[in-house]
Amino acid sequence: MGSFMAKVIALLAFRNEEKYLPGFFAHLRDYVSEFIVLDDNSTDRSVEIVRAQPNTTLLERRTQEPH
């Protein structure tokens, strides 16, 4: 009988977490087959870091500050 490998998907919501994102992905990469990531209007390099990750879907929430 063949072995069954479960597909694990990690969900992450963040804002301005460029300091922590590389470690997050490095730590989970061997256990997770796909990442779904929601950026909540980051102003740092967080989005750039996420876009460089394989098997990752980035959802961006862009809002304008009130005048």
C-alpha cells in the first residue's frame, strides 16, 4: 500500500514584517507545500520578500489613508 502525504497550506496575514518573513518561510518550507499570504498595506519590503518565495500566493489589501 502506498503512503499518503497530506498537503499542508500555511495562511499568513501581516503588515510590515520584513524582519521576520525570511525566517518564517525558511522555518516552514520543509513542512508546507503552499503559502497563502495576505499583506495588509505594508510600506516596507515585506511584499518583495513574499513575491520571491516559491509556491506562494500573495493577496494584497491596499487602502488609502483618510484625508
